[in-house]
Amino acid sequence: MVLFKVSRITTTPFDGQKPGTSGLRKKVKVFVQPHYLHNFVQATFNALTADKVRGATLVVSGDGRYYSKDAIQIITKMAAANGVRRVWIGQNGLLSTPAVSAVIRERVGADGSKATGAFILTASHNPGGPHEDFGIKYNMENGGPAPEGITNKIYEYTTTIKEYLIAEDLPDVDISRAVVANFTGPEGPFDVEVFDSASDYIKLMKSIFDFETIRKLLSSPKFTFCYDALHGVAGAYAKRIFVDELGAQESSLLNCTPKEDFGGGHPDPNLTYAKELVACMGLGKSEPQNEPPEFGAAADGDADRNMILGKRFFVTPSDSVAIIAANAVESIPYFSAGLKGVARSMPTSAALDVVAKNLNLKFFEVPTGWKFFGNLMDAGMCSVCGEESFGTGSDHIREKDGIWAVLAWLSILAYKNKDKLGDKLVTVEDIVRQHWATYGRHYYTRYDYENVDAVAAKELMAYLVKLQSSLSEVNQIVKGVRSDVSKVAHADEFEYKDPVDGSISSHQGIRYLFEDGSRLIFRLSGTGSEGATIRLYIEQYEKDPSKIGRLSQEALAPLVEVALKLSKMQEFTGRSAPTVIT
């Protein structure tokens, strides 16, 4: 047993950012500065109550991006010095964000120990590599992101920190193989366990879905499948689940080797960045060489986001969560007793609202941020939830879950094709079009303006708020741009009162709500590592069955024109086009 001592290292406060549920995200060059990561980790320990640190069990892992392996060793040594009893690390430092939540909630150590929290090393869908992004966030004992009360404390400590504790002489742990390393410090034993990254998560998925039914679908010669991990951490789960458990062909997996730089790509599962999958599914600019698969899906860097595709067909995330909710009870065993309720983030289209109303389900509209769903789930008020930013999930954990969403879709496809696999296949497109015929269609798109000058972005948002004081002026502008667009009936900044804890979240996005149910939403996103990202959401609801088959860009063109002129987007940002359209 190796002995170690605790060192107190003098440091100075750093110019960090106020971490939200997404944690702290910066370029790698910022994190590798002396004491930078150390300060954030110590500030987190200081912000937690003593019982969550001293004698506790913590998970430390992430999406495997560049600098993760160094960060794991630093955090482990600081955990030892701060009195943590044991650290659990996924093999090779890999654990998807949803798997971390599952490990906190489900895993029991050989000695009966349970984790009380986790440091997750990820910058989500942002690029990785020596010149790209790194990130760190803390999740609590319920498996969900730290609440605002904790993140505020972490930030306060980063502004006043004077020293951090670290066991500098603690040897680095070999994280490439499953092993338990035992050490002893001033407060007694300290253990580090490296464990299989996938087994706990797979066990949970098998308790939710009927794997045998999905296996029958995947074994049908009529059904073809393609999954793209974009060289993110989902690759650590893809072969184990889709090939070993469900019988898919290994050739159906794309980019499933996790890489520190995500293969030089952008690990964001959308039509812009998942180029190889998009081309494979027949949605690229040129026709693919082979017939596209019936079903395709992609994940982001830390595997909490998903994109669902059919053959030559894109499923919007807003439609995806609505369709999962509409079909969950009959097709997914976990929900066989019924849904407790459903929820969506405010910018997400109202497709889920219509399902909730028709099925008489409790419905919640929350600000962007998974913690708001977590509160509802902990209170037993919500079963299925989603965000338009390719995040979908349920109350099985307290994070969005990309692989769960894929398995949910495969379950729906398996149910719709039950006893029909000898006949014509019910496709992804069939399911979506039938949903539109039943509930109406929410034409929807999102324009992202990334790395915009932060000052310019704030000025644009302030202008939009000021404009809301006079709806007559707003409607004069609208009619001057497009006479065929409905009037604005209401405009505000979204504010949310949490029905569980009563907390109020203000300034959550600027809304322009039209008389015909159309919506324009403007938000500043906090997921980037530099500059500002302006997100513009455009939605048009259509109930007329004869009009639900139009091309989305055609149906939304009038509202897009209004949004860009109303916001003076080009004047404020200098951008003539968005970075990404989803």
C-alpha cells in the first residue's frame, strides 16, 4: 500500500466564467495554465458540503478529448488530498455523460459504496485537440448537473481562492485496464478503481428496452442500420450494444473509435457536421453509391445528444421527442404503466405540447438546461423530455441520453413492424408523416451564429427587448417585410417558476409569439468556449393535412425573412448567413 502526503499549494484567483450546468469550457491552452484546472477543482470541493467530499466516492471520467488523461490524474490526486475515500474511473478515462449519471445512480462497489458525485471531463459537442476545447462540470448524487446554488458557490470560490490541496507524490494510476489501486494518506485509506465503461450502462438499457424485439428488427433483411459516433465516447458503447447485444453488422458502425481530437471533426450530430452519415443516408448533395440504410443515427462527443435519420429523411429533435412520447407506452416496457408527464425546453417546438394535450398528460415548458427536467423527474412529475438542440431523455437518469434515444426509436420501429417484417417495412418517414397527420406539423428550424462578438450579441438582444415595448411598431416592421405573415400577438422575455422548488429563472430567451401559433425565439447560448453564440428559432404550426408535406425551408421562408430584418442580425453581427442551420 503506497503512502502519500498532502501539499498545500499557494495560488491566485483566475479569470474563469460563471459555470452553469454545462460547467467550465475554455480552450485547452487556457486549462493548461499553471493552477487553472486545480483552482476549479478545489473551488468545487470547497463549494460542496463536507459529507459529499470527506469519505465520499467520486466518479472522474469523460469523453476522452485531449487533456482528459492529464486532468484525471490531477483530479484524482486532489480528491485524495481533500479526504475523498475512493475514486471510480471508466477504463481509458471514458464514460459518456449519460453513463456517468447511470453509474452515480446505479453502481454499487464491492464494499457496498455508492458515488455521491462526479467530475465529468467534456466540452460536449465542441471540437477537441491541442488547439480546441476542454471542459469540466460537476454532477450531484442524483446523477444530474450541479444546481445553480452550487455553481454559484464554485464561481465565488474561484474568485477568492488562495490555495489548493493535492497529493503530489501519489503515483499516476494506469487507467488503460480494470484495476483497483490502494493508497494511504493522513486520513487513512484511499482507493482508485478503474472499471469497465459500458457494463453498468448496458445493464440499465436492458432493464428499459426489450432487446430481443429490437434484435428481431435488426436481423430482418429489410431493415438496415447505420450509427455514427463521430469519434466520440459513444464509440465505447456502440459495438457492445448494437453489435454484441443487438446483432447489427459491425460494418454499420461509422467513426466508432474514440479519439482525443474526434478525428479532426466537429462532434456535433447535425446535418452540417455529421457529413459522412448524412451522405450515407442519402441526404448529401450527391446521390450515395449504395442504397441508403433505413435508419441512421449520430452522437456528439460525450454521447448525450443524438440525431435521428430515416432513408433520405431528417427527423427534427422537436418531432423526435414528441414521437417518442406518443409511442412510449406501447413500445417501450419501461413506460408500460404510463407516462407521469412530459416536458420540453422553451425554444423547442410545440409538437410535444400537442401530444400532451391529446393524451391528457402533464406538460411543462422549462428554460434551456437539463437541471430543470431533473427537478421535475426527482419529484415524479415527468417521464420523457427533450430539447431542440438534439437532446432527448427520460427519468431513467438525470442527463440527456443519445443512445437511449436511438434505442427508443428502434423500439418504436420494432413495434410498428411487429409481425410485418415479411411485408413492406414501416419506415422512419412513415412514422413521422403519420404523426403529422394525427397531430399537425410544426415546421421548425434553428439558425446558429457562432463566435459572434460578445458585445455585439448583447446589443442585439437588448434591442429586441426594447422593441417589445411597442407591438404596433413590431407589427409595422413585420408587415413591411412580409404582408403574408401573421401579426405578433405577444412578446416577452421567458421567465420560469419551478413548480418543485419555487425558484425563478429570468431572462431565458426573447420570444415573439404570432397570432397563428408561429414563434420566433432569440437566445444567447452558453455552450461555446469563446465569443457568443446567437441562436434563432423559427416555428410555424400547420394543421391542414394538405399543407403538411411542404419543404421546411419553403414553409418557413417568410418567417425567416421577418426574423432577420426584425433583429437587424446583419447590422449587429456583420454576418450575412448563420454558421449552422439545423
